[in-house]
Amino acid sequence: MSSVAALGHVGISVADMDTMTRFYTEVLGLTVTDGGGPGARIVFLSADPAREQHEFVLSANPELHANAQQISFTVASLDDLRELYHAIKARPDCSDMRVTNHGIAIGCYFLDPEKNRIEVYWSTGMDYVQPAVGPIDLDQSNAAILAALGSMPPRPSVTPHLYGEDQGKRLPAAAGG
């Protein structure tokens, strides 16, 4: 049976194209690959334009609003996540900031200038049963954050280890449960 290979791109409708294009390029670092400019009705953006022509699309339509539960972007390192966290936190047009330790990732959640729920996250590479939500302080050192990840208790799961490094954190579910 055929299946999709990966998520290709996500598109959202926006009311203020200039504000949203500036936010996604200047704050999150995406590159405009097509569209854009004065009066643009559509803007194509990519985090890696040499590899993927577009991963995110903004489409001008003030009558529509994205209804995604969240839109997530990855970062390459814990330091990158910390830097973005501080840049986003400093913006008055972003709100509802929270940082979460999922074990498999550390996510920074917030509302963008048009109130879309956005997550930027660093993948830890560690297998950990989901859902998992715990506090983490990005102002700690990398060593302290990595120690917190390593000290997370094992959890039972009915699903097998598929992702990340198996560090003994996924326990077989109890019989009959």
C-alpha cells in the first residue's frame, strides 16, 4: 500500500500580509522563496530553500483565519531554541508563551501576531512515551536541561519504541491494562 513520505507544507490565511511576512522571516528566520512584495496575495516560505521550495504559505484573506490546533517548526539546537524563545518573548505582538518538556522535544508555544498557535521545538532525540507535558526553564544551562531530560522517569506504553534513542524510558504496559 502506498503512503505519503512526509508533510510537504502548511498554508494559512492572514489578514495583514506585511506583518505576518515580517514575523515569519525576521523572527523565525524563514526565507521568502516566491510571491511577496507590495500587494502580495500569497507568500511562499522555507526554512531550507535549497532543499524545499516552500514549507509554509501565507495567503491574504482577512475573512478567514487558520483553525490549526498548532503549527510547529523545528530548530537545530537547544541554543537556537533558547535564542528564539527570548526573541519571541520580547515581542509585544506575540502572547500566551509557555515552554514544555515533552521528553522527545522541548517546545516553546505562543500565539503569533494574528493569534495562530505556533510551536518552535528542539527534538531531543530521546524516546519518551507521549503525551508528556512538564515544565522546563530555558534560562538554565544546557547541562541542567539535559540532566532534567535524563532524570525523567520511565513510563509504561502499549506502543513500541519507534523514534529516538531508547534510554529505557518506555516500559511494557502492565498486563490487563
